[in-house]
Amino acid sequence: MDSPFAPAPRRPDAILGDVAAGRRISAGDAHRLLADGDLLELGRAAHEVRDRLNDRAVATYNVDRNINYTNICVYKCRFCAFYRPPGHEEGYLVPFEEIGRKVEETLALNGTGVLLQGGVNPDLPLAYYVDLVTFLRENYPAIHRHCFSPPEIKFIARKERMSFFDVIATLKQAGLMSIPGGGAEILSDRIRKEVQAYPKASPEEWIDVMRQAHANGLKTTATMMFGMGEDLAARVEHLQRIRDLQDETSGFTAFIAWTFQHENTDMPEVPETFAHEYLKTVAVARLFLDNVTHLQSSWVTQGKKIGQAALAFGADDMGSIMIEENVVSAAGAHYTMTQDEMEHLVRAAGYEPKQRTNLYERFVTREETAPLAARYRHALTPELRDRASALLPVVARGEVVPRHPDASRGGAARG
């Protein structure tokens, strides 16, 4: 029996004709476009779909910060340069006070949210995560709390012998507002086993965490990291899983794809994925994911110019200015951005730049963010104040955090 992800026996122009007519394409069609589609034709078609789903005059972005609260992780994904195993001298757990300082800097830079995720740290029970979200909600109620990827949720559920739904419900009650799409990589059993990502979450587990988040009334994002040596069928399988769940729940706000960065990983032999393949994949994702409204550019891995070019290949959003990011940068990608530079890039691409909320509900003006920015201006480092820098150095690790049973509480003991 042929795989449903094998290339369809159709010409790319016939498939694009279906797209133009508003008809849904199949997984086999997507494979054919990835394999044989002309880049510029795909871009043109994807751009038409983008304009059908979004304001054709506007490209959005947001101002938030990735806070990686721990790099300690029990899993050993071959593609990850960020994690440190338990007991490693470079392992860290950021104290709540330091997380609060990072939030204040975010607010001072017109930020509206934080993306909080880390390694799967075996010392941290559900109570730790509840305390962390509660700390953010009580001290910084204006900040959007986009926290904890499916592998983190899965581990908490197994540790506490709870269901995914109940873990998410508990975190939502504490103040969790949405869940990021990290840990998806490629949602294929075969590929995840090859890169040792299967133990942290199988494709079915990743999807089910998102299903239970949506059942709790939380929105989430969907992601894909490609270029790890997987075949096109695996990428298409990934897209199919995302589209199927979106048909079921309508809970994904956006899809974000980026390329594997191999520096400092256990996969240095994997060839680099270049801009042509990135843009083609973005375009086909836009054509296939007809039920996901927003598609985000990945300038963080591709660089500013290719990130800008993605706006002509189906993307309608430039993502975050990335005040801080530690995971991708650990693998060799070190692009940074300021809010003014982001707006310049969007204008140069022919769009009106609009800062948005983290859930894409509306636009945000600088007049709206100004009061909190002024309140926390004192929190900015000289570098951030003088340069309006978009990226802070990797968090100061301080002393190594030992494994101990008291890790359930916040505070300076974890620094």
C-alpha cells in the first residue's frame, strides 16, 4: 500500500490551480510541490493565500522574550546544543528574582509577553511550575504568559501521575495563558527515533498535549524544525498532523518553521539547509495549512534578509524581536533585532508594520506600552538603554543548582 505522504502523480501547475480555486490540497500534493515545484511559482501562490487570510497591507510582529528558566534536561536529543544533563557543572535553574528582572526589561522595551520554557528538569514538580506562573501573574499581570512546551507538560504529568488535561488545567488556574509549540521538531516516529527525540514526546503525545490545551480553552502555536536529514515525506506527515488537529480544535494561532542549526550538536555531519529550501518549505506550508491563519517567518535562524523575503512566500508575521533567545543561539544562530529595525525591515518589504498581541487578537501601539515601559526603564542595562538592543547575553549561570527535593519552591536558592 502506498504511503499517503508519497508524492501525488500530478503536475505542480495542476495542484496550484486547485489552490487558486480555493480547494484543499492533499499530503501527496504537498510532497509533489516540495519535490518539483518552482520556487517563484510556489511563492506567488502562497502569497495569494496569505493575502486571502490576512490584511494584504500589513505584516505583524511582537515584542517578547524567550526565558529559558533551566537548561537541565533528562533527554539527549542529538540536535540540541542547549541542554545539560543533571549534575553537569554548566547546568542552571534561574531564580524567580532573575526571571522577574528579565520581565521588567521586556516591559521596558514595549514588550507584551514572555515565552517561558526550558529543559525537562527532573527535580521540578508541578508545584514549581505553579509557583512560577503565579509569581509572574501576581507581580506582572500585564505580561502574557506563553509557557511550557508539550515535552515539559508530558514529563510533569508522568511525574505527578496526572493527565495532560489536569496538568494544563492546574497551570491555567495559576495563570498560564497559552502554550508554545516547542519540542515538535518533525512529528514522525521514524525521524524522532533517529534523532533521539522520541523519548521526550512521541508525535501522538505532542499532538495530545496540544489537544488537551485546546480543550482547556488555551491557544497554542505549532512549529516544525526541519533539515535534520529527514525526507520530504516526513515533513509532509508533520504538516498533516498539524492540519488534522487544527480541523478538530481550531486551537493553533500560528505555524512557525525553522531550519536545524548544527553547531555544537551531535549532528555536525548534517548539511546546512539553505534559503531556497527554507522559502520553498514556508510556501508549501502556507498552501497546505489552509486552516491556520498565521504563518511566521524565522529570521532568527535564516537572518534578517531571508526572514524579510519570507513575507513574499506566504508569511504574514515576522515573529518576535527576540530580546533574549538561548536555544537556537547555542547551536550557532546569533541574529538580533531591535523594534525599530524590525519595523524598517517590514516597511522595506512593502508592508505596514504592526506590533501585535501574543495571541494575534489585535494590534498594539507604542502609546499603549509607554506607561509600563516608563515604569521599568530603570531595569534596563546600559547596553539595552543606549542601543535598544534586541538580545541580552545568555543568562548568568551563577553556581550550579544541586538536585534536591526542595526544588518545588521559588527563590534565590535556585541560582
